[in-house]
Amino acid sequence: MNDADLLFKALADPSRRKMLDLLHAHDGRTLSDLCEHLEMTRQGVTQHLDVLEAANLVATVRRGREKLHFLNPVPLQEIYERWIAKFEKPRLKALADLKRKLEKPDG
Amino acid sequence: MAKSTFHYVTYIRTTPERLWSALTDDTEFMQQYWFGVRCESEWRAGSSWKMVHPDGSVSDAGEIVAAERWKRLVIRWWHQRNPELSGEGESVCTMELESVGPAVRLSITHSMEREPSKLIGAVSGGWPKILSNLKSLLESGAVVLDDIGRK
């Protein structure tokens, strides 16, 4: 599976999207913290986290004996740039041109 | 004390040497993916560090805390421009590079010893754009966003 396949597979599951929502609301959670907010077994949460990590949507940091989970939006930014960003460009350019024209000293 | 942190990761098909250079001394390259910004420093522990904009103004300054070439860079980072953000004091930004197969895993951890932090909120929106630009520039030679990535 390539990166995009892993990403969309990870996003396809509602429980995994809820986990991303939880991290979005409060980043750097431990496994136990996540389990408290989800109605599933600890093992279930771990498996979902593995899928999210494989897709690079969740990145972890070790702090002592704890593992903290962070939402990693970089792959989502790439998706945004792939299909959306290019449509914004002409509009922003038009605004910049307008601003330049209006602010020209001799009008 | 409470802490505000974000931790971003991207995998880039390049070498640690090339990536290190892109993040440090290759300022011309940096300006291409960092929306015109360049970071100036001697990139050694203890040397000063500053972020210079195209108009020559400095928005952020600080010091290199640790610099292990091709591996790890830690910057003491203090915003200077917006009083609401500068009033929060120093933050710490850690960049780590690790070879993973044909790619390099680049992680950026930026944190401040307060919760919530406006600075962390502000920079957390910018980093994904910068990282995504850096990745495509190193992998394909072109940035995806140029002018529009700026807030």
C-alpha cells in the first residue's frame, strides 16, 4: 500500500476519526487517557492507533515510561495541497493585484 | 508546569545530509519552501539564531541549544514581533532526523512551558505548510504553495 492508500484507509473508520478528534481537542494523550474516552478495549484502541501511526496521522513521543500520542496533520496538508490549494491561487493573486492597483500613489 | 506542545512528522525521500542542509545553512533553498523566510545562524551549540523575512525584519530570535549534524537540532525560540506572543517568553523547537529505508523521518517538536500558548497555536498552523513544501521541493524540485501559504 502506498502512503495515500494508508492515509485514506486510516480515515475510513469512524473510531479512528474520533481518536483524531480527541487528539485535535487535546494533543499529547497517553493510551490510558484515550481509552477513557472510547468505548472499546485497550487492545482495540492500540490496534487503531497502529493504523493511524502507519498512515503518519499520529506521531508518538516517549516521555519516561509513557508514550504520548500527537495528531500529525502533515499528510492532511499534502491532501489539501493536492486538490484544493491550486484553486485558491488565482483568487489570492486577484486580490493581491487589486490591492497593488488601489494602493498605487497615482491611482 | 503545564506544557503546550505539537509534534509533527514527515517522511522525505532524501538523505539526512541534504535535509540537514535544507534546514540550516542552505538559506537560498530554505527561502523557497519557507515562504521567503531564512534562518540565520552558525548552527553550533551556543550560537545565536534568527528568522529573517524578505523585507529584512526579524520575527523570531534565540539560540542553538544543541546541534548534532544530520541528526538533531534544538533551538531556543523567542518570538519578537507580536506582543501577545512575545510576552509568553521562550519556546523550544527540536528537529530530529532519522534514516528510514529510502527516506528520512523528520520530526518537529515545538513546545512552551505554558498551557494554553498562543505562540504554539500560531506556529502549529504554519509548520505543516512548511514541511509539506519542504518535502515536495526535496522530492520533486518544486514547491506546492508559494505565496498562498502565508497567513
